[in-house]
Amino acid sequence: MNWQPKEDFSVTVKLLSAAKEIAEMFWHEESKYCLLCGMPSSSGVCSNCNKLYFCPEQQRCFSCGKLLENGSNQCQDCRKGHGPKFLDKVTTFGYYGGAWKQFIHNIKYKGQPYLLFALAQDLTSWAIKQLPPPDCIVPVPLHPNRLALRGFNQAEVLASILAGYLGISFKDILLRTKDTTPQAALGRQERLANLKSAFDLKPGVLIEGEEIWLVDDVVTTAATIGECAEVLKKFGARKVYAFCLGAGREKLE
Ligand SMILES: [Zn+2]
Ligand SMILES: [Zn+2]
């Protein structure tokens, strides 16, 4: 029988190496541009965007996560007692504006939560620099109706990335019991009223004495993370720290 496997095999090898070359080309292309502004960059986010949106040198209000201008570590609102009550510290990764706001919108509203994986290392480094180590990492939940519409919970993706990177237990233990009006459409007082009793702990979960990182995408008035922290503390959590992707800047009067 005149069988010539060698020739067929070499065609396969040629095809495979061509496919690898194409893949490498795209991989290389992808890593050459900033994820936020699209300009050429040797790292995932260029130094300009890093400065503009991640503001690593800038203080955050430890009570609500807002970025501060005046060198203190707490904003005026929180100093007056208007901040969330049950959080031991809040940190935010970046300023919620411009290209970073657009990036977060793409994650949430354009169904691109995988974009977060490209920043996994940066997000994790920031979190461990700012917060004490936790026993577990808990995402702010979406109401089942909203989850059904969106198909995923961005806070859950973020929390699981941090948990996976750090080897810390991921616990999806909170329930959103009220399908509330989106917070963005409301004023401060309305937000607080809107969220009253909107969260609960899943039945049978024990968190007595635990130190928890609570994770959400954006913090505005901190009403959402405040309500979640209240539930966690009510059920015995010893400390609750929050990590969010973005927050606004303090507006000084
Ligand atoms: Zn950039
Ligand atoms: Zn504050």
C-alpha cells in the first residue's frame, strides 16, 4: 500500500505553525495599545491613563472611597457623619470619569466582564496595599431580575478575580431582596430610602467573627455598600472592608 503519512503530516505542521504565527501577531497587537485610551503602550494601561484615572498617589476617603484633593484621608461629608456607618475602610481603584468610566460601562452594559481579567494583577496589588487580609471576599449582589437581564454580576466577576489571585475564599452570600430603582437616577436621601432592607444574608450562612472584603463596581454615595456592610455586621462579621473599581472626586465648597 502506497501510504505517505509524512506529506500529510507536514501540511498539518505548516498549517499549525501559520495559525500560531497569526495568533502571536494578534496577541502582540493587543498588548501594544492602552486598554483605556487606545494609544500605543508597552503595558495594559498607558502611564498617562494610569495617572489620570488610577491616581495612585492620591488619597481616598477611608469612609466612602471618594478621591480627595486636600491631603486628608476623609472627605467633608464623612467628617460630618454623613458617610456609611458599618464599613471599617473603603478603597477605590480609580477615578470614575472619562475612559475609566467608559471601561466600566463596557463591562456592565456591553457584556464585556472579561475586560477585567487584563487588569487582574493591578486590581489585586492595589487591594492588598490598601486593605488588611480578609477571611473571605463577598460581592454586592444583583437582584435576580437584573441578573437575568444582564446575564452576569460584574461585582461577582471582580470578587472572584481577587479571590482567585489571592487564594482567598469567594463567598456569594448576600441576597438582594428588593428590585430597587437604579441608584444613578436618585438623589442621596432617595438612594438611602430606596435601599432600606434591600439586602439579606443567604439562609444557613455563618460569618461570625469573619473579616470580609465587600466588592462592588462603582461607589457613589456608598449607600449600597453601607447597607450590605450593615447586614454582614448584624450577622456577626467582625470587620467589613470595601473595594470598588471607581468613585467620584470630592467636590470642595
Ligand atoms: Zn491610555
Ligand atoms: Zn467620604
